[in-house]
Amino acid sequence: MDKKVFQKQGVSGFYDNWLKTQTAQDRAIIAELQKIGQQARADVARMMTSEANG
């Protein structure tokens, strides 16, 4: 990993820099997995809210 990335962006810039190095196909897969994860978290939150409200 280029040290300049860490000097300019810190650790928070690592993911964006790493993502740029992935192929287009891999980025599409990563985006889909992120979308699935977000939907799963939303579903869990909805279920917890539903259970809390009775």
C-alpha cells in the first residue's frame, strides 16, 4: 500500500483506494454484497421494531 495514501487520507482512505484496484467485475460483486447487507440490516431493524411494539 502506498504510504502517501495513509499520509493524505489516513486509514479511512484505505477502502476507497483498495476498491479502485479491484476489477470491474469484483466491484460489481462487492456492491451487490453491500446492498444485500444493507437490506439485511434494515430487515433486522424492522423485525426488532415490530417485536418491541408488540
